[in-house]
Amino acid sequence: MRRSTLEEVAALAGVSKMTASRALRGASDVAPETGERVRQAAKSLSYVGNRLALSLSSQRTNLVAVVVPSMSNTVFPEVLSGITTGLEGSGMQAVFGISDYDTDKERDIIRDMLSWQPSAIIVTGLDQPEETVRMLKLADIPVIQLMDLDGTPVDFNVGLSHGDAGRDMAVALLAAGRKKIAYVGSALEKDLRAVKRKSAFAKVLAAQGLAFAAEQLDDDFSSIALGKRLTTRLIAAKPDIDCIYYSNDDMAAGGLFACMEHGIAVPSQIVLAGFNGLDLTDSLPAPIATSKSPRRAMGEAAARLITDAMANGGVSGPKTIVFKPPIIGLGVA
Amino acid sequence: MRRSTLEEVAALAGVSKMTASRALRGASDVAPETGERVRQAAKSLSYVGNRLALSLSSQRTNLVAVVVPSMSNTVFPEVLSGITTGLEGSGMQAVFGISDYDTDKERDIIRDMLSWQPSAIIVTGLDQPEETVRMLKLADIPVIQLMDLDGTPVDFNVGLSHGDAGRDMAVALLAAGRKKIAYVGSALEKDLRAVKRKSAFAKVLAAQGLAFAAEQLDDDFSSIALGKRLTTRLIAAKPDIDCIYYSNDDMAAGGLFACMEHGIAVPSQIVLAGFNGLDLTDSLPAPIATSKSPRRAMGEAAARLITDAMANGGVSGPKTIVFKPPIIGLGVA
DNA sequence: CATGTTACCGATACCGGTACCGTTATCATG
DNA sequence: CATGATAACGGTACCGGTATCGGTAACATG
């Protein structure tokens, strides 16, 4: 019992392939009665259709390639979720790839994705190496770079400025009276956006004649457990700090748990600050400050950009969509 | 500057399409010098290749379709991550779809995925409606049903018994001396596996002449915030309980935060129990009991099943892979 | 020197659809 | 009744690759 083809459906309905094709696509130029016969035949054969043939023949696919660096914290799954809901009803299909924060792997994945002739491609960040950028340009489809704005986009750009986010957080924490600020980060050699936040933050400190009072770094990827571990180490080494800036919320949440374990009052004694605004943060037993990045919204914006471009047969609005993450969890900001 | 085709590469290298094809695939039957010339031509044209044509012609794809119900808590992203790493190096490519716990949507997504002629398909759970099962059977490719074992699989089956998990947790909690056990759950009309855990749990209670001392349910999907809210409500209504079984760890973590806020000692006064064994759980300021489900491992097992089936040209080992989630966070179990 | 072998390459026929154009039948119109 | 318009359908040529078979040249072999 093999997969049946359009030809078989057509034969069963007593028409030509062409008519069957038209009927199943709901096109005109088909007599109602004939159309019904074809649909019956298709159903009785459980005909499914072959998108490979469809796309090869019609020279268009409904594919949107999406490349994200990771799946291990919730941020990218949420972005993906936003993309798929944004694509819903448009007939587009998102295809995902995970690069593990590895630029070589990212290049290979993008190449592989492009070979499926997608109608658009969404990649994370603006820091692709030149070779990857060349491939993206050559693909001659809408390219959307997501999450980050600090750099030169290939084409479309949707995201937020991580530099601004780091700067704003530093300003807010200083305004809240914090002076001895430490930094806790993970996998900074991979997570370029965290680096951007950190250095913008440091720049604000420097402008006030300050610097990070201490640092704890690790090569592992961010996690609550790692945040807890590094924070424990940090407060042992440098007990007199009054604030910790983390590379993200996972780390900060772990930091909170470490503080609770060591009887450190948050936020009165030490203020903890992260990035992302994970749902987690507003259920925590003590507040942590964070920049609330609109992950779903960015995904949906990217999706809308694509559906628009497909519909209008080209660009209509601006090529860059800017989000500004508000700082929450700091009481009066 | 259009996308170049194999034909153009061949022309530039001064050979036929066929030879170019062979050269780029690294096949034999090509003189080393000719191969080099073709590769040069391909590179100079930034040739990418058209997988649509490749797959249509060769009648095989490197696609593995994966359908999961959600992306909003970390469990499915972790499973996906396991699948992609398990597929790594095999040349297979995972394609994801999200069904939002909606069986109709799941059917449509599966149909759509099948139209891409994937080499295998992974779906979540065993509770697909008949029509969906029929489609899966007709696809005539390896079908893997993931996460759950309680039911009749279409083909391959990788997962754990949620009935057993619920039962074991009930037994463990009773053995720990808990008597007044409440239940807190979310979206039970959608999350069939949570229902299986709950009813197996309830059955154990019933066998001891017990029943849930209280219940808090909600239609929303699970989240830490929801767990916190429902738990707050629960302990207000029924302060004398000594244990809460949650539909999963997100809810339980929220429950913990609620308890902390109300000065309830965990686990001495109330034991909290969830399901999944999220990484989060072992950094929490107080222990919560949970069944540690091997999410990555299940994904990888499914992937390996597929790569094996592709390599051996058929089935080799058993069609069912059983995982047994250990209970952690209960001190002496 | 005739006859394999082997290495390398090309022609042709698909794969399963759609685009495009042409054909036929039917019917209204002048 | 010839003509044109329109509706419904079919034929053919692709889309960009690969499978398959066959051909040619170079070389070894008896």
C-alpha cells in the first residue's frame, strides 16, 4: 500500500492530472461536480500530496528557516513559539535549527537550510562571520536578524539594543544607590549579547569612576545551578558588595537562592539584577531586577515582517523594528 | 545574480550535469582532477544545491518530523534538543511543529509534515485520535511515539509510564508518612499525561482508604505563577494538609514560593511533589519531590532509533524503550 | 594483436507536481 | 448559420536534481 500520487487520484476520478491538481487546490476552471469527484477520489486514497514536487515545480516554498543558538533556557523556545504563532494562518511553516552558539555550526546549518529554498530566513544576532553573511545575501530572500540591534544588519532587523539594556540597568542601579557592584556571568566567549550588556554596563560605571567590585565567570552555559554556585563563591570572596549584575535571569535566580541560603537579604542588603524578564522572576520569593525582553513579541514581529513581505511582494514598512525592554523588579525605577 | 544550478556549475567546469553531481557528492567514478575542477566551479558560483530536487529525484529526504504540544515550559525544548543532538552527524534534519495540545491542530500539522515526505516522524504521546493514527500508519515510515508508554503504540514507543510515575510517587509520599494530600493541577483537559499520573496516584490513595484532601484546578497551562496562585488559594481553604501533589514541577516550584511567602515550612510541614525533575528543582531553597524524567535521553533514544532504522534498512532492536524516572528530593526514598 | 577490465564520463528517463498554452464543446449573438 | 466568448479540460514542457545504463579510452592480459 504505497503512497498514492496525484496521477492515481486523477485516474480514479477519471480526469487528467492537471484537472485533479486544479480541483484539489480549489482553483477555478473546474466544474463543481468534477471537483467533488476528485476530492472524493483523493479522500478515498488518503492522498497527501508531495510538497517536494509542488515546491520544485512552482518555484516557491512555504518554508521559513529559523536558526537559534540554543534550546536550553526558555528564551529561544519562547521566540520560536512567537514565530510560529505569528506565521499561523499564513500557510508558512517554520523550520528550526540549533547552532549551540557555534559560528561554524551556524554556517553549516544555514547552508543546509538554504538548500531547502526557504522563502525567508531568521537568524539570531548580528555577529555572523563574513562567509555566513555572504551566503545570506546571496540567498536573495528576506533575511531577518533577531534579538540584537547593535551592529549592521544584512536586511531586516528586529530586536533590542543590548548595549542600551546594560547601560540602562547600570544607571538604574546607581540611581538606586548601589556602589559596590559585582558581575557574574557564564559562557561569555559564546554569548556575545551578554558581553554587549556587560561592557555597556561597565562603561557607565567607569564614567562614575567605578568598576566591578568583583567578578565570577564560568565557561559553562547559564543555568540556575551555575548562578547559585558562582554567587556562593562570590559572596564568600567578597562579602561587602551591595549589588550583583548577572549575565541573565537564570543566573540571577540561582544567585537569589544562594543569598537565601546564606541569610543575605535581597534586595535590602544586595540587589540582584539579570536580563530577560523570565516569567519565573515575578514569582520568586524576593524581587530581582531585570530588563524585560519581549521574546514572543519579537518572534511575532519577525513573522509579521515575513508575511507582509510575501503578501505585498516586497518591503513595505521600515526594515528595523526596535523594542525597548523596561526594567522591572527595582521598586521605584 | 540568481541562484546558480548544477547545470551552470557543470558548464563552468566543462563537464556534464551528471559528472558534476557525482563530484560534489564525493562519489567515485570521477577523476580527482575533474572533481577538483567541479568543486572550484561550485565554490566560485557559491553553488548551494537544491534539496527539493535532490529529494524528489532520489526519493528520500533527510527529514525527521517532530510534533510536540508546546514550547512554553522547558521540557519539550529539552526533548527537541536531545533529538537534534542524537541526529547529529547522521545527516538527518529535525523539523518541528507545535500543536498547542490541540488534537485537530496536531492532525493538520502531521499532515503537513508528511507532505514533505520525511524519513521518520516523532509525535508526542499515544493518545492521537483514530484519523491521525491512520495517517501515521499510511505514511509507511518509522513512527515514534514519545514521552508516554501507557497505551497502544502505532510503531515505535519511547518514554515512561505516567501511570507508574503517579503510583510510585503516591507510594513514596505515603511511606514518608503523609496522610492529608492535596492535588494542584492545570489544563488537565489538555495534558493527558498529567491526568494519568493523577489518577494512578488517586488509585493508590483509594487502596488505603484515602482520597485527595483538597483540589485546586485551573484551565490555564502550567506555570510557576499559576502554581503559586493555586497553592495560595489551597492553603487558605485547607490549612491542615501535609502534602501537595502537583501536575508538574513548574506548578510545584510556584507552590514552594507560595509556602515560603506564608511561612509554611517545606518539607517539614508540607511536602511538595511535582513531576519532571527540572534542573530548577535542585537549586530551590527547599527541596521538592519529583520524578526525574530523562527528557534529553528520551529525545536521543528516539533519534538513535531512527538512525538505526535508516542504517540497517529496517528494525533491529526492540520497538519499545522504557525509561523509569527515579523519585528525588524526598530524602530517604 | 584480439580481448577483457577498469576508470571515467554522458544521455536519457524519470521523481510528482505546476505553468502555460491549446483544444473542445456549448451557447449567445448579429 | 457563421462567429465569438466562455467554461472546462488536457498536453506538454519544465523545475533541478539523481538512477541507470551505456559508451569510450586506456591499459593489462593471454
